[in-house]
Amino acid sequence: YTPQYLKDAVDYFVRNAGVDENGVQTGPMIGGLVVFAAGNDNSSFGYPAEYEPIVAVSSVGADYKRAYYSNYGDWTDIIAPGGDAKKGNQVVSTLPDNKYGMMQGTSMACPHVSGIAALIVSRFGGPGFTVAALKERLLNNVTDISGFNPGYYLGNGLANAYLAIAGSGGIPP
């Protein structure tokens, strides 16, 4: 479902972010991380998040259960709070005209994951740190909530900032 031009753009960023034209690291990490909303179609597929290099984020409500709208499937990577208005909870978000309001969606879940990724890079980034190392720490240091979601695969688990940096002795960046 993902067009080739979008795959090419993702691949280019993942491969070339943080390095110069000679492949020498110029930033805190070699490579780029693409975090994308799994989608809000209550579907087992999600374009373009299903493309493998992308970190696909599904959504749960405050009860750890899949939000009614969240896409799901073995292509999803991680879960984060995205709100669920049917259960009475949403995420505070920015709105036009310098306002705030309540929203829901896998797009509301993505900033949680992006923020944790930024914390990981701020703690572990530096010479030799790679996007593969970031993904390993981000996706494998999660809270298992699969028991709340029988029949739905939403990713490795719920994003967990503490666990993501706990390999450093639990000292926050």
C-alpha cells in the first residue's frame, strides 16, 4: 500500500540522517527514526506505517485496552496512550488560534513515543550510537499489556520512558 516514492524518502532519511556526505557521524545518532501513527480505521493494516523501517504506533485508552479506532496487526511496533472518547478520556493537544483541546487518535499517541526516543538519544547518543540501538531500546523496554487486548496485536508493549533508560541504572538524562 505504501508508494515507492514514500519508501524511498523513508529509506533515505533512516540511512542518511546524522551523517555527512562521507558517512561521518555529525549528530548524536547515526541514522534517522521515523515514528508514524498506525491509523484510526479500526483495521488490520495501516498505510504508510506498515512499511518496516517505520515505527508504527497504535493507541490505547486509560484502561490499557485498544482504542476503538486504533489500527492493529503484526506490523505495529509499540503502543502509547492516544485517548478514547468512548471511554471518557482524551489527550490534551494544541489547536489553531493558540488554543488547547481534547483529541484522540494514533497521532496523539506518536508524541509519547517520539518523546521517549528523544530521551533515549539524550542519554545514550554520541559517537557510534545508531538508530538500530535506539529502536532496540525503545521497542524492547516496554510494559506488556497484551492481556488487556486479546485478539489484537498492537506492538511489543506500552511505551515506557523509565524502562527505556533503566539500562543506565535508572538515572534520567
